[in-house]
Amino acid sequence: MAILVVVDGMGDRPVASLGGETPLEAANTPHLDGLADGGATGLVDVVRPGVPPGSDTAHLALLGYDPYCDYTGRGGFEALGAGLTVEEGDVAFRGNFATVEDGVVVDRRAGRDVEEGDELASLLDGVSPDGFPGVEARVRHTTQHRCAVVLRGTGLSRAVGDADPHVEGTEVPVVEPLDGSEEARRTAEVLNALGEKFHEILEGSEINERRSTEGKPPVNRLLIRGAGVVPDLEGFYERFGVRGSFVAPVALYRGVCLSAGLKPVGLDESVVSMGDVEQVEAEAEEAAGAANSDFLFVHVKGTDNASHDGRCGDKVDVIEAVDAMVGELRAAHGGHVAVTADHSTPCSIGRHSGDPVPILVHGPEVRPDDSESFGEGSCGGGNLHRLRGRDVIYELMNLEGRVGLHGE
Ligand SMILES: [Zn+2]
């Protein structure tokens, strides 16, 4: 079985409090170091050198697709990953339950932990905006304050702006069309009407009365953003003749994997409420037990969470949990393994950067290089040199004998 482990936001820069090492270099990672020592290493420009990748485009690239041509917006992946059906002609979005006062967003996350998320989403699911009886919204709660939304109807377009101001203290914006098409104009109107309809339903719900007695802020708006459709991708089986599966609890990554034709193994978003390290341990158990696949994709989120919050020490802990997981995977499955990241998220800046990410590839007949450990610095001298993100899967599939001849 070939395995690709993507450690979200693992790449970093030297950190003074870690003695000038990156979190990956500072972490105690005997398994990863052993694989780097006996395997090949390099650096990956996941989207393009110097361009900070989004997690969506980065994962498309790492699964072998073109992050510029094949990307059709984030919403389609979110909805698919949340378990909603997305049909041709549908436009999908991410949504946040939020608290609004007099049209001004006072909390984009309505207190963040919206326990009543499932109930609230069911109030909005199936609603048609006033004036657009042929358009229906499907709404699914995912985690905390997050939702996925699918708009179904004729004449819709993903060329629309967000109904989310992205900052608090400002008004909910009017959705604007992003091109001159009739479809974009109509979709913007649909979204504006839908936002008002959702607001009306949420304001009148007894769930908010209950929340107010519990001292929680009201959930009275769904802020919608990230319009997208599910891209029409050549599936993994068609491309490589392999049966692929994935362990990825978070909706976005599930959606990218599903759109590539990979099958889910265990674990849904409920594990997202676990601690970052515990989540890796749960994933390790699922991934070690995965069978009936030729390819397994494993996604780890905790490193990125820690990086965005500037928690370097926690990032080191998650990387050490990944190390243990990779050890378990090697004990459970033969074949080739690649370990890399979807982008760097340096703790010092708390956001994605365009710095290349380290990669190791290990398994039968891999040409070893001089690197003795897994880190940003040591991988820079490896014999994989600098790869594009979209080439990673080809490197791995080539070692498994799964890439067809180009030419004759
Ligand atoms: Zn990411």
C-alpha cells in the first residue's frame, strides 16, 4: 500500500525559543528521521515557489491536480466533505453561525462552540429565499460554528462575492456578482434574499431563547462565503488504476479526497472536538487498520491549528504524535510512504507562507540520499530537490509501478 501523509502547515522557520530550529527539527522524531535517513528527501513548492497555498488548492495539487486550472472554489469541497450532495448546477458555500446586532456583525462565530448547530441547521435546511421559489438551500452543520450550504436551482453561478465581512464591527455586506453574467447577478440576489430569510427564521427560533437563558450570544445570521462547485476531476482509479482511500476527519479535506474518487475510512468530524494530539492518535488507529486499498491518504490538522495560534511547543507535540503514527503505519503496511505538508504556517507569523515544505519518500528501491533526519534544512540537500506539489503523487505512484508510459 502506498501512503501519503500530509501534515497541515507543518513547514516552519527557525524559532529562537527552539534554539534556532524549526518545530519539525526540534521535535523528537525517530521514525521520521529513520525514514529520511534510509529514503529520499527534498522540498516541495506545493502551488508555486513563493506563493502561499490555501489548504484547498494545496490538497488538490498534492493529489496530482492543477491548483490553477482544476480549482473551482472552496465551497464545493466543504459541502461534499460535510456529507451534502452536490449536483451539476449547484453552487456550494461555507457558512458561519454568527451574532448580528442592527445589521452589524458583533461575533462572527456566535461564541464559537455552537452546541445547537445541528438543530439550527435543520431549521434552515430546505428553505427557499423569498422571490425565488425554484431555488432551495441545503444546510449542514459541521463543527462548532461552521456549516456547509448548497444552493440548488437553475441559472446559478459561483461568480459571487461573500456575504461575510470577515471582520467584526462591520455590516453584513450585500453580495455582489463578480462577472457580468445574468447567472451571477441572479445568484447574488438569491444570496441576499436567503440571508434575510435565514435571519428571520433564526431570530424567531426558540433555540435562541434557550441560548439567552444560558447566557450565550444569539445565533441570528449565517454568514456565507467561498462559493464553489465540485470540480470534474479524473478520478484516482482512472488515472493510476489504484483503489484509494483516506483518513481525514475535517470536511474540506474529505471533500477534496471525495472529488478525487477516494473512499473514506472511519472517523468523521466528531474527532475534531478532541485535542490535537488525541486526534492524531485516533487517526493512527484507523489508518493502521485500513485494508482493501492500494493507496491511503492521511491528513493531520493539529499542526496548522497550533501554528495559526503561534503555539510552537504544541506544534512540536503534534509532530511527535505524527512520528508515532508513521511508526505504526510502517509496522502495519508495506509499500512506499511519503510524508510532507500542504504548506508552511510559520508560528512567528501565524498564517500560511510561500516557503517550500519538506518531503520524505521511503520504501523498496527508493534511492537514498545523504539526509539523516527529517527537517526543512536537511531535506534541502536531498535528491528529490524541489518538486511541484502536483508531482508528489506521481513520484509515489511511479515507485509503485502505477504510472503509465508517456509516448511509446
Ligand atoms: Zn493547510
